[in-house]
Amino acid sequence: MLDEIMQIPAYARQFIEKSPAFVLPTGTPYLGMGSSYFSCLAFKYMGVDIYPETAAEYYYYLSGDSRLPMGVLLSQSGKSSETLWCRERFSKYIAVTNDRESPLASYATVENVVELYAGTERFSSSKTYFNTLLALFKGFGLDQAEKIARLSDKMDNYNKQGKELAEKIFDLIQRRNIAGFYITGAGPNVATALQAALILSETTKLGFQGMSLGQYDHGPKETAANSIVIQVVSRGKEYERSKKTREMISAAGAHVFVVEEPDAGELESVLYNIIPFNFLGYYLSELLGVKETFVVGKKITEVK
């Protein structure tokens, strides 16, 4: 797991070097599950005109018998069942996947394949989530190639940050009955909070919840006493609200931690803010003695 996380910069460069020019459509559904869905939410909250939905809910509840002209289907494996079902809901679609030979990428109505070039991944999504974000940035004309050129230089710091956070959280778990585990973000970093909660739940087997800062303020803050809250912060419109919420819930007994990349603007912060959580998941699972990431299910969800 640690090796895969450390490979993020190398495979990000591989995507930048190998991926040809492409343009992603706006005004159309973007469908995926888990990490693939979360990545699209980041761009919705950047103001890009797309309609992210979970593939399962779109297939069962939103699409009806209609067949739209174009959609974008995202699946890192290219094998997620619900996303594959949605192929029939579009006359043509663009596939965003890590496997060009997968069922998603090789179907008759696929118009274009955006390959992620993230290599093999056996644990919680790290390289593929990062490269999915890169692909969406590029497809919407917001290429981040120059801004991530020094990503390798930052990895040791992210590693240290994740390890220190894991040790602090483990110590709290050992000493106290923790009321809840929350990760909050605002704007594009709502996606970061959701992805971080997914990673930590998979790796540690603890029930982390990801949500927007505003949603946390509307109820879950009442569980502040003896809870653990990790705020994903960026210098955006809700920066001051994050600070005030942090002060409020700390006074009420919450153990609050902050993950922030101060050198990044709010939009590109979604690339950097997720990386410490990958390290946190690794180190906290080690401290907890968790030996396997996927126990109840498999990495690829295939619904029978």
C-alpha cells in the first residue's frame, strides 16, 4: 500500500506524458461509483457545467427509459457493474478508465477512451483517484501539468503528516470512547472529504463519515464531544467558516485536525489535500493491526 501511494507522482507524470489531447463535454451526466463519482463532484463545485450522479441511482431512478445522446462514464477498473449498466442509457459515451481493454472501454457505443495510465492498484484508490482528477482538469481545459511538477518534493512531507496524524488518532482511540469520526470539506474539497472517508473506512475498518462543512454544521456538530473531526481546508470562500467551526466544536470537546496545502489555490487543492489521507490510512491501519483492505467485498464491485 505504501509503495502505491509513493508512486503517485510517477504515474501522474505518466498520464501527462502519454495522454493525448482531448476535450470533455459539458451539460451532460457524469456517472461513476465511489472514487469515480467523488472526482466529478469536485468539478461540479468548481462551477463546471456537468451533472455528476452515482451510476446506480442514475440507472434505477433517474434515467427511466430515456436514452441521451452523450454521457461520460467513469470506472477506474472499467468493470464496476452499475457503471456498465449505464452504457445503454446513452447513444454514445466517453469512457474514463485505467484499463483500455475493459468492458467499459471496448463497448460498441464508446466514442472515446480517456486512459488514466495509473498502473496496477491493489489497495484503496490513490494513484487512480489522483489521475482521474488530472484527466478531468485536462478535459475541461484546466491542465495542471506545470503545477504538479514538484509533487515528488512534497511527498515526504505528506508522508510525515499522515503518520503523525495516524499516531495522534490512534492515541485518542486507545484512551477514549470516540463518539464519531468525521471529515469535512467545502466547495471542491467536499469531494476530498468523501474520498478520504472512503479510504479510511476501507483501510482502518472504522466508520469515517465525509460531508460538506455546511452539512456538518446542520446537525452532526451536536456529536462534537469526544469525536474526531478532520477539516480539509483551502483558501476559499468558506475558509473563515472552517476556522470558526473549528473553534466552536473544539470548545465543545471535539478533537479537531486540519489538512491543508497552503501553497495551492482552492481549485488545485483537491489534488494535494487527498494525499495525506492515503498515508493516514496506511499508518493507522498498521497501528490498529488491520492486515487486509478488502474483507467483506473485493476492490472491484460487481453486482450479480
